[in-house]
Amino acid sequence: PPALGGWSSSSLWPRLLLYVWLWIGGQVVQVSASHQQFHPHSIKIPGDITLGGLFPVHSRGPHGLPCGELKKEKGIHRMEAMLYALDQINSDPELLPNITLGARILDTCSRDTYALEQSLTFVQALIQKDTSDIRCSNGEPPIIRKPERVVGVIGASASSVSIMVANILRLFEIPQVSYASTAPELSDNNRYDFFSRVVPPDSYQAQAMLDIVKALGWNYVSTLASEGNYGESGVDAFMQISREAGGVCIAQSVKIPREPTAGEFDKIIKRLMETSNARGVIIFANEDDIKRVLEAAKRANLTGHFLFVGSDSWGAKSSPIAELEDVAEGAVTILPKRASIDGFDQYFMSRSLENNRRNIWFNEFWEDDFRCKLTRPGIKLDLDKKKCTGEERIGRDSSYEQEGKVQFVIDAVYAVAYALHSMHQDLCPSSSGVCGKMDPVEGRSLLGYIRAVNFNGSAGTSVLFNENGDAPGRYDIFQFQMTNHSHPGYRVIGQWTNNLRLNLEEMQWSGGDKLVPDSICSFPCQPGERKKMVKGVPCCWHCELCDGYQYQVDEFTCETCPSDMRPVPNRTACRPTPIIKLEWNSPFALVPASLAMLGILATSAVVITFIRFNDTPIVRASGRELSYVLLTGIFLIYLITFLMIAEPGVVACAFRRLLLGLGMAITYSAMLTKTNRIYRIFEQGKRSVTPPKFISPTSQLIITFILISVQVLGVFVWFAVVPPHTIIDYEELRPPNPELARGILKCDMSDLSIICCLSYSIVLMVTCTVYAVKSRGVPETFNEAKPIGFTMYTTCIIWLAFVPIFFGTAQSTEKRVLSLLYISDPVLLHFTRVKNQ
């Protein structure tokens, strides 16, 4: 045949073997056709152009038998829909005028291998058979009836059947239009180039289901598929789309065996519970498997735990959830957008044994639908069943509800009819019937016309195909709800047409709850927590708090706030660290200020006393000039306390630098001059009666001011090198708890600079102490030397304790207090002086 032309050498032998097998099969079918009146397996509707039809009139048979029980809805309803469509087309004067469409309709028995055997009927006319060696008994050549030529096939229903049949039909270039096969594999235009369908593929369905999952806020789900093309390809499509889109992870991907063993479904439920957070279950399974999954969940006491999202195999059917409504409550299901065809209802309910003799399976349907038995010659009537009268009526004496795919069967037939109509207009514009150019109909050309159709279907929606022969995706979204336990049912909650429209407010979950349940691996992290991802599972993470001085930059990163900032309480940003200074009402200020005030009062009292008795012998004998200098130094030391407490500024910082060491320098310079004078006087007295030089009051003052000037000069050099200014220290008061962090406003005086500022005073103090030690042997009548020595000893001890404590103290405020308390040292000097007087 022409379809076999152009084969490549690599595939020549397998295809030739297939050709031989088909030829042999054709002979078998040809012989069996002559006995059709005894063993009917197909419906023949005569016409100018013949269409093939494949329908699952019967279910899969038990072992050893190809066919089982009659399928009323999926089989008879759908098959009658094709007959109805043919009647409508043949009676339409505008569509294919003067051309009658016929049909050859076969039963697939829901089995792909059986369907393949039956579909050989469609290719018989395309196989050229050699009959030269066949002779009748009288020697004449046999007269063999030429089988009708099928130009296109409507079907099949199951994807596995369509795949099997499509592999044969494409070899003979016979277009195929399915009304129910949704496997994504059939979208491969290289392998199934003659296959088209009026239902959207499962890839669209998988996209719609993924959109539903995302709309519900789920990111961690399991998948459950019946073994076979439909279930596995549907789940594969969902997993592939979810990987590409991101945001949804698959916890478990479980396959239901084709022949499940006892306890298999309990094991499946147990496995799904290994990832119990994945409550959402995407299910591509047949009705029986769905029912058994629900039963296993009920046995495991998991009613209400699993949140099922079912494919169109679940749809809005009641059979999978019968007596399991509580387990199925809240299940979200999907169905290709459809409508009930009123014309078909009228047609089908008017069918009877008398007016529907063309349907060879209608008697069997009649018996099953009305639960009666027809009498046949030679067959004894079953006493357990009533006798069929023939007066029964569908919908009156039996329940009737139009099967969901009836619309698509009608649309599939019309798609081929419109394609033939367009072909006829192009090839036979002046002919009222089939012209020579359409006898026979060229399959590849017809395929092009099929892919080009665009018309309003039986439900009013447009019927068209893309380049892969797929129909656009249009779905209704259902949810099984139990508003009350007496009237549960499916409710339309949204639609999907390339994008999802879902009414979350109308959804209802187990127990009537309106809140959408969670199906997530990890709950969202709280503000201030970062995600630490679980390796290999992008939807799972651990939440880690941004601790210390860190804040959350993004969902995965924490960073440390700048040194002058601290995190806000929820750690999502940084805020300025509060700035503090030593306040006057602080205990750290009140205590030193109180002591300083007492010292100032005491010093002032001594000064006033000295001034009042300035010319008395006792004041003059004490060395009033140096005493005034000493009291001035003591006064400045007490005064620096208030500068240390005052708010830091350029002026305050300058006076701190100047007076901090100056008061000490004045005090110790006066003490050193005095002890040096005493030492020199007594040492000179041991050698001669001549008094030493520079012991006059004026000389003593000059020496003292020279010593003081060294301190002043050093301070001014410091001013020149590092001008006084303030800084905010954020490091000293930065505890582990950021809420306690404070910036300290202070003068730019480091610990080292303070010690350096006081170092000259320390040198003076140590030198003075040395002279005090040397002067310890003076006569007891000279009562000034020993108190001065005692003062210097204690002062050294205080300084030896102050320096390591000052450097070992962490907080600036505490250091400042130590400095302030250190001023208590001049009190010793002061009271020593008073005692000396």
C-alpha cells in the first residue's frame, strides 16, 4: 500500500513482518465476517463514506475470556452517541449534502490487545490479497466481497487502547479522533501523527491540578497512579510540570499494581503516612483503585487526613465513593468541561427494542437496564428474572443519566464530518456527491482537514486542534462536600481554561471546616528566621533564628547589623542603637558628685581658714605659698568630677584633658617641692651650717610652676596632635542581648591616653614618695615629714590598685566612676595638711 512507501532500511524488516501479520489477520477477519450473523462483533451502518468506531461496550473479561460484563454508560451511551451524531449529520442538508456517512463500530472489550485484533477490520480494504491460487469446487475463481474502506476512526476510549490502535492506523494513514483518551504520550506528533482528540491531554489536566495545589497553598504532596498508561503518564506529566514550575515537591510517588495482592492498599496507605505532612494526594487511578484506596484509608482510621485531588477518571462519579463519603469529603476532582446534550437524551430515551435493531448489543443493554430477561427460541427463561415485555422505557422504568463523554463522542464525529465537508468543497466543488478525487479518500489529506476544523460543538464550545492534534484544555473543578450527612454531593467550585479560577470561599473540608488544610513539608519561618534547606528537597527546610546582632536579609540569609545599629525585635531590619551618657541623676554620678562636693566644701573651708589666718605664725610656718598651690590642685581634682559627669562636647572634652592631669600635677608638684626642700635642708645640715639654695618661698613657687608647666605643655601638644572631640562608642556596651545595647557618648580619650595623661603625675608621686622615705629620719619635732610620708605611702597603694582595676573594667561608666572615686585620694592630702597645722 502507499503507506508502506518510503520506509527506511533500519525499519524495513519489522514493518514487513507486521505487513505479513496484518495480511494473515485480514484473512481471518474476512472469514469470520461471513459468520457474523451467528457471532455479531460489530455494527455496520451503510453509507457513501464509512467511519470506524471503537467503544468499550464490554468490560475486560476474566482469565481466558476477552470480554466481560456490559458497560452501560461508557459503552452503550457513547456508542449510541456516535449513531446519534451520524443521524444528525445525515439529516443536515447543509453538511455533506448528498453524501451519507456510514459506520463500522467495534467493541474493544476494554482490552488493548483485543482492540488491536478487532481494528484489523479497518485496514482490510487497504491490504491487497493474492487470490490467484484459490479456486472454487467447480474450478472457478472465488467471488470475494470487497470490504468497505474506513476513512477515519472515532475512538478509542482508554489511552492504552488508543496507543495500540494508533500504531496500526498510522501505517495505513487512517486518521483517528478520540473522545476520551487523555494520555500525554499521544501528543507526540512524531509517533502518533494521525491521532487527534477532542478532549484535552492529561498534560493540561496535570497543569490544572498543579494550579489547584498551588492555589490551596500546598507545596508537599504525594502521587498515586494505577499501573498502566493513563495513570503513570498522568503522574509523570504532573511531576514534570511541577519540577519545571517549581514550588511543589513530591513526597511519595506510589504505583498501584495492575493485579494488586491482598493487603496491597493497606501497604500503600502506610507508605503515604511515612510523609504524613504530605496530606495532599494527586491520584490518577481507575474507579476500582480509587474505591479501594478510600477503603484502606478508612480501615487505617485516617478519615479526614488525606486530601485527594482526583483526575477525570474520578470526576463527579458516585461509584468510587459509595459508602465512603466521609473519607472522600473534601476531595477536589477535575473533569473536562462538558454539558448534557438534550437532543441525545430525547434520542436515547426513545430507543426501544423495535426501533433500535441496528445496535446489536441493545438487547443485552435492555436486559441489564431493566433487570429482565428476553425470550429467545430454544433458551429457557431464568425463573429468578422477570420477562422483558418490550414496553419498558428508558428513564421511566429505569434510572438514566447521560454519560459524561457523550458530548465528546458527538464532537469527534462532527470533527470528521466537517473535515470531509471541507475536503468535498475543495476537491468536488461542482459535484453533489462523492467525486473521483474523493474515491478513495486520501488519509493524509483528510488529516490536514481534520486539524484545520474550527466549529461550535454540541455544547456550544469551540472544537479545534493544535499542531499535535490536542483539543484546548477546558475543565470544571468539583469538590465532594457533605453539607449534611443525608445529601452529600459534588459541587462546582471553579474552572480551568489555560488558567485557574477557583472559588476558595465555596470550598468545604472534613467536618464542614472552611479553612484550607495544610499540606506542606515545613511551615513558613517566622519573621527573623532564615530557611536552612533540606538537601535534595527544595520544599523542606529548618527555621533558624537570626541570633545576636543579626537580622534577616532574605528568607535564606542573616547578616550582622552595622556597629551603630541593632536588630528590631522581629529581626527583619536594623534600627539605630540608643545613645546614652552619664546622667546627673544616675547613682554613678550622684555618689562621686556628693563626695566631690564634700571635698570642695572641706577644701574651701581650709582655704578660708588659711586666708583668715594668713599672717599668723602657724600659717606662715606651714609654707602658705605652697599650701595655697596644694589646695588649688586639690580643688581642681574635685572640680574635674563635674566635668566627667557633664555631657561630652568639644569644650568639655578639652577641659577634661586639661584638668584631669593638671590637678594631680599641681598637687604632686607642690608635695614634691615641699619634700625635696625638707630633704635638702636636713641633708645640708649634716654637712654644713650653710642653708641649701632655692628654699625660699619664691624659689619653691618657681620650681612648682616649672614642674606644672611640663604637664600643661604635654596637654597642649596633645591638643595639637589630636584635637578634642566626642565619639560614640558602640562596642563597650554591646551585650549578647541586643535590646540592652547602647552607644556611649564620650570624649575621644582612650584608656591609654588617660593613663598617659596621668603618667607625669605618677612620676611626680613616685619621686615625692622617694623623698618622703629619705626624709623619714628627720627629728620628731619637725612634725610635717612623717604625715607627708604616710600620705605618699597610701597614695602609692591606691594607684597600684587603681591602674589594673581600671584597665580590667569592661564598662566605660564603671571606669568613669573609678576615676571619680580616685579623687578621694586628695582628701588624704587635705586632712593630712589640716592635721599638720
